[in-house]
Amino acid sequence: MHLWLAILLIVVALLAGIALGFFIARKYMMNYMKKNPPINEKMLRVMMMQMGMNPSQKKINQMMKAMQGQQDK
């Protein structure tokens, strides 16, 4: 019976480690993305100009705010 108990404890510890590692990695990546957004105003301006738009600063600010709102969810 002690062998089954040891196997059960190993399996439980493995599952707990996987779950804990997942949540720690998720929290780390969320903080990293918040501090280092993948796109900035300059990149957004270039993308809009490539699409044939003439972006105003107001439009760029609106798009940046919308993207940050999506990221916060």
C-alpha cells in the first residue's frame, strides 16, 4: 500500500507544479506585455500610412487607447 501512496503523492505534486508554473508564467507575461507593449505610436502611424490613410494624432491616440483597453481585459 505504501507504493500506491508514493505514486499518488508524486502525481499530485507533479500536477500542482504544472498548475503553479502555468499561473506564474501567465502573470509574468501579462506584466511584461503591460510594461513593453508590442506596438507603439510610431509603428501604428507607419501601418496606417501603408494602408493609404493619412493618420492624425487624434486618430492614433484613439487607436492606442482602444488597444490598451483590449490588453487590460
